[in-house]
Amino acid sequence: MFTGIVEERGEVIAVEDLADAARVTIAGPLVTSDAKQGDSISVNGVCLTVVGLDAGAFTADVMRETLTRSSLDKVAVGDHVNLERAAAVGQRFGGHIVQGHVDGTGALVSREPSEHWDLVKISLPAALARYVVEKGSITVDGVSLTVVEVGGDWFSVSLIPETLRATTLGVRKPGDKVNLEVDVIAKYVERLATPHLGSTGRGAVEESTSE
């Protein structure tokens, strides 16, 4: 489990095509400082398992399902990615409950810079729209954010200077693909309520992506 508070921006230093999967190596001195094989690290919001460590970098395998459902299918050497280690028991919980299970992808539609923040609009897949509410939580590329406004096929978030500085969202441009994870509590509520809603009930999001 993660909190959506990005610890550092890592850099992809190797990508190996395995036909139906990929093996990526990412430099991240902070997240690897206490990592060991088998640990979980969130990469742009996708929970990946460490399979190798070497000099401040870690290697992880990305399965076909993850490549299909997330933006990691386009990851390339030199790309920067948001990194977060799994939450430790007893630490302050600054974001919200993030599983690292990507529900789908959106695209950055527009950004409006202002003196103290950027207002960013992101496209929202129809299958996820019912889980996104104004002032609710959503994870974008592994970053825990508060929804400002929701439209029929989009939502907006405000990015404070720290988020612009510390994460890749500071440099995303219109058209860029981003990973989305909706609040898991909303999915559980829907699942529990569906038997009582009759024909008006909607099914829960299909199985999300993680490693």
C-alpha cells in the first residue's frame, strides 16, 4: 500500500523487451537506500516488485497486463518517473489509500498556470467517471491529488509548487498519457450497495493493474 506522496523522481536507465513483458531498470537512490529484493515500489502509480538492485537502481518486471492498462508501455530510457516506497506502519499518512493498481489511463487536456499553482484538466475514461467526485481523492501517475471539478469526460486538479517541483506532473504537456487510480473506498461502497440497487446498480471496475 502507498500514500500517493512521491518520494523522488527516478530515471529509467534500461528497458528490455521480453515479447510479452518488459524488464525496466530505474535509478532511484532514495527509494533503493533500504530496498531489498521482493519489495514493492510504486512507479508512476504502478506497484512493481523489485527483482534486482545495483548501485542506487532497481530492476522490475512489467507484465503484459500492466503494459496494456498503464502508460508503462511507452516508457523509454531517459524518462523520469515518480517513485514511492510502500507505506511503513506507524508513519504519517499524508495522502490517501493508494494500492498501486492502475484502473486506467487519461490524457492531460490542458493546464492553466497561475502565480502559485497550475490548474490541470485530465480526460476521464467513462468506466471510471462514477468513482470521481468533486473534492474526492484520485491518484495521477502515483500522486495523491484532490479533485477540483468533474465534467462528463474530464476532471481537474490543482498542482501546488511542491508537486510541480517534486513530480513529473510539473512537466507533463497536453496529450501526455497519465495513469489513474480511483479511490478504492468508492469501489467497495459500490460493490456492497449493488445488491440493494436492483437493475440500477453498476458493476465495479474490472480488476486493476499491479505486479
